[in-house]
Amino acid sequence: MPKTKKPSVDINLSDPQYYFNRELSWLEFNHRVLTEAFDSRTPLLERLKFLAIFSSNLDEFFMVRVAGLKQQVEAKVNKLTPDGRRPQEQLDAISDRLRPMVEQQHQQFQQVIKPLLAKEGIYILDYIDLNQEQRVYLQNYFEEQIFPVLTPLAVDPSHPFPYISNLSLNLAVVVKDPETNEELFARVKVPKVLPRFVPLPENLQVYSKTQATRWTGVPLEQVIAHNLESLFPGMNIQEYYPFRITRNADLAVEEDEADDLLLAIEQELRKRRIGGSVVRLELQAATPENVRNMLMGEMGLADMDVYELEGLLGLGDLMCFLGLPLPELKDAPWTPVVPPRFRRIGEAENDPLSPDADEYTDLFSTIRKHDLLLHHPYHSFSATVQRFITQAAHDPDVLAIKMTLYRTSGDSPIVNALIAAAGNGKQVAVLVELKARFDEENNINWARKLEKAGVHVVYGLVGLKTHTKVVMVVRREGEHMRRYVHIGTGNYNPKTARLYTDLGLLSCREELGADLTDLFNFLTGYSRQRSYRKLLIAPVNLRDRIIALIRREIEHRQNGSHARIVAKMNALVDPQIIATLYEASQAGVQIDLIVRGICCLRPGVEGVSENIRVISVVGRFLEHSRIYYFHNNGQEEVFIGSADWMPRNLDRRVEAIAPVEDPEIAQDLFEILGIMLSDNRQAWELQSDGTYIQRHPPEGTPQQSSQQILMDIALNS
């Protein structure tokens, strides 16, 4: 039974001791990603993948979060975070926590993963270990393929220190002029236009009597380093040291001053390519003090900004090895399933996505019968969401399509369907969020293409990102107009729909359609809509409604009834919601939180949060869906949507959370939550000290991987 304990003295729920730091909590999430690379149960190439993801995640963390903290320090901002830290204190704590993680990552690659790869016939060699024949081949390869691309840049009084681009891998080269005996410095950029790892031909690969060789090669920077005399003829090469930098890459757009948001963001993207200030320098531990100090001085860095590493830099490039045709070293392939209620369409002899398919109107009639729940990547995105939009684009009875696009793929069939819809004379309105971080350029390109096709394109609201994932289709049916809606938790992106777990609701409930009509009017016109029939909309009513739902559970518990909250999200940061959850725990409400990434709530604190349990699930798919369940004295309510419980989602973004009112679908969501809470393979439990402990099945009991169970359910449906 949940513990109901009224504190003997009032507890200040704003006390910093009850909150974890946002940045440090994110580092713990990335550590859980890294731990997947250490786990022998993870297939070998997938372990390599998690090493790469850890690095790529860190790159973005430095470009945005660390860069932002450094800007606050420079601006002398001393506002305390909810956990009581100033910006410089956060930077210090990040450095202290991160350095051992990065060291673990590089040790794992060098001492564990590389030998295991070699046992499987995959040899990532060092140049110094090559035989003469291999070196001759790579010298010829260098002269033919690499040398023409390189540009050595001298640094001396007549050549200022060159600009170093963001995330670039470079060689710091020291040469000596034999005529003057003077030591000179130069920088050589390792070009990104060439593969990071150079393969050797079959006849020069490592030979093994026990294992067939699958791949043999060396890092590109080592090929360049051992052929530097071609770049500096007549000079004596003294030494060379790889280094890599990270710059501030966040956009700063003053929307109130921007007459044309699209042009303003294009200008900021050009600045990003040029790059902001350097926030991190990675170099090999063997780099001598004089070279280290020179690089630090030229880029305005302190010791805390320098990460000295053993072995290769830029391990994010290891992702390329996932392309090797070795299925036995990867997760078993997963093909998303066509859900049962879509299956007749999906199995039609003609192309199920073709506008000419005989049965394409069936999807609308199916939605009229009952709401439909989609769960990606277990369910096929192309046969469901993409199908819905494609049918709408070609259905002669559809008059209008409205949707939001936050992130989509570079070859989006959905965007092509919207263009086709406009060509078919339908009213098509699309809100393209230009401020979707690191997708700005892609979204600008699609916005222009949509506008040329006659689609009404809106770029969002001043001061707000439009993060909501919604589609509305207006269809004439006899003498009536009916609105069909899709409300989801994930982006309309067929590529990420195969990698991220997300939910979507297809419905033609009148109140949902009316609410989305009001929401689109808010997004595209002038509207101060403050009330919605069913939807919880940020920044209008979502925060107040969530707090009210938590407080309703408190009231039920105080009245002697059972009370429970289960919430699944990507991040829990908002101090007001955390404090309200603490109040619920104090009242005896049982609370289970499934938070993939950042969690600033401290569970298990006596008198504050002993009724709160937090788990994180990290697996082959990125957990991205949001589900919010409230017991409500037996009248259970469950919601899905686009918003996490973070200040940015509640206050600075347009978000939509929808109630799921179909009892059968609600039961499906309860089952998903139950499966996640029972996970003993990929689940980690957050402790009251901020550490996470990975669950393991008790001896003699089966392993329960929630993602594997959900794949099995989809296959058997």
C-alpha cells in the first residue's frame, strides 16, 4: 500500500535538495546509452552503434547546453537552478562527471570492442601496424584520392591562425625548415567529404586461419598523417597531433525584429556554418604542452574546456560500420506490421499507397466506425499515417488538409502528398516549424517547395515553437462535413518512425475536430482561443490541466479512495509539476514515472517522494511516446500527445495532448504502460541519490524486454 505520511513539520518542496540538476541528469541518460555498448547481451555492431550515439549526443550537448551555460557565465548571469547551482557550478559539475564517462568510452572501444571485432574478422588497424605492401597501397590511394582534396594552412606572422570549423577533425602539424632550422606550425583538416575509415582491398586484408576477414582498414587521419611530406615538400615533418573542436551552434533569432522569419533563420544558419565560439577541444593525450597551449590560446579556451583522450577522436563516425552486411552481429531485423484494421488495405494486390488503389476509401469508413491507435515502429508508418494523408490528398470528397510539420525526412512522401493535394485543388495549410533545432535548413527547403505548389505555409508564432503533431482532414460526406484527425506523439517522418517509439490516434470525434479547427485558427490567423473542448493545449491550458489532474488524485486519496498516476515521457524538468507530484506522494498517491531522459525529480525521499518510482527504458528503439494515466477513482483517464513535462513544452511551445476515450484503445495504452513498468532487461531504476541501477531478472525468472514484447504482440495481432 502507498505510504500516507503527513510531515510533522512543513517541508519546503522548493528546497534545492529535492531536485536533480537538468544537465547532470541528461549526462546520466547518456551514460545509460553508453552502458548498452558495455553490455555483452547487445549484438556487437549494436554495441559499436551505442558508442557512436554517445559521442553524437555529446556533440549536441556541447553545441547547445554547454554553450548556453558558457554564455551565461560571460554575461555574469547568476540565477540559481531549482537544484541551487549557478552556471559556472554547473559547468564544473559537468566536467567532473563527464571526464570519467569519456575515458570509459574510449577504453571500451580500444580494449574491448576492437578485439571483439577482430575476432569477427573486422580489423580497424593503426597505420603503424601495416606491412609494406599495405602502406604502398595507401600511399597510392592518398596521392590519387586524398591529396587533391587537402589544403594545408600555415600559421606564422603572415598567416593568422585559420578558422577551424565545427566538429571538424584536424591535424596539428609541426614541421622544421631545414634551411633556417625554424620550427613551424600548420593545420591540416581531415575532409568530411571522404570516408572516415579507408578500407583495404581484399588481397591486402588481414589473413586469419580461424575467421574469414570481413573488413580491414585504417582511419583516414592516419593515412594523411603518414603522407604529410607530400603536403610540405622540402620540410622535415617533426610531429603531428589530431584534434577536434566543438562550437556554439544554437540559433539566436530575434523574432520581434525579424520581418521575414524564413530569411532571418537562413542568415542564422549561415552564421552557424561559420560557427560560434569554441566550447570544447578534444585532443590526444600525447599532445605536448606547447601544442596544447597554442590551440587553447588561439581558440580562447580554459583547461576545463579541453578533453584529452586515448585513441581515436570523433567516435560518432563508428556508425558507418552498421552498414556492413553482417546481420548476425546486429539486432534481428524488424519490419513494422500493418495493424489488423488496416490489413485488408495493406495486403491489396495493387500498391497500398497508390491513390488508384481500389479500396482507398475504406480507411475513412474504418475511422468512422471507431478510433484507431497506432504504435510505431511496431505498426507501419507508411501503411497508416502516410496512407491517411495520401488518401486524403487524392480523395475527391476531401476539401481541406491542415497539418503541422516539426521535423520530416529529406525525401518525405508526406510532403509530396501535400503537394499533390494542392495540385488536386484542395485547400492545404501547413505550419512548418523553422526553429526545429538542426532541422532548420531542411524545413526551409520543404517550406519553399510547398509554397511553390500552392500550399498555404505558415512559419509559426512569435516566441513559440510549434511542436504539436496534428493533422486534420475535412471531408464532404453527403450533406455534412466531417473532420478526421491524427494526433500523435512523434514527427511526421517515415525514417524516425522506424527508430522511435511513438503513438498516434486516428479519430473523427466531433469535439476533437472542432478543437483542432480552433487550434489551426490560432496558429494561422489571429486568435486568443483560451478554452478547448477536449484537447490540452500549450501554452494555453496544458499546465493548469495537468496540475488539476494531479490534484484530483490527491483529493481522491484524501477521501480514502485509491489514487494512482502513471506517466511516460521523455523528460521531467518542470519544478511546479514536480512539487505537485511531491504533494501527491505525501498524500499517498502511488506514482510511477517512465522517463527516458532527464528527470529532475528525486524519488524515494522520506516524507516527500517515497510513493514515487522512476524508471528509464533504453533499448534498440528510442522511447519517444508520451502517455499520461490518472486513476480518477476508477473512472480512468489516459492521454497521449506531444508534450513532455518541461517548462519549454508547457510555456514556450505549442503542444497538444488528447484524451483517449475509446475504452478498447485506453486498455491498449494501459497494457503498454504495464509492459514498460515490468521491464527487467532495458529498464533502469532512478535512486534517491541520482544514480540509476539497471534491472535484471531474478534468478530463475524470464527476461522481459518491453520492446521485444511489443514486437511480439504486433506480430501476433
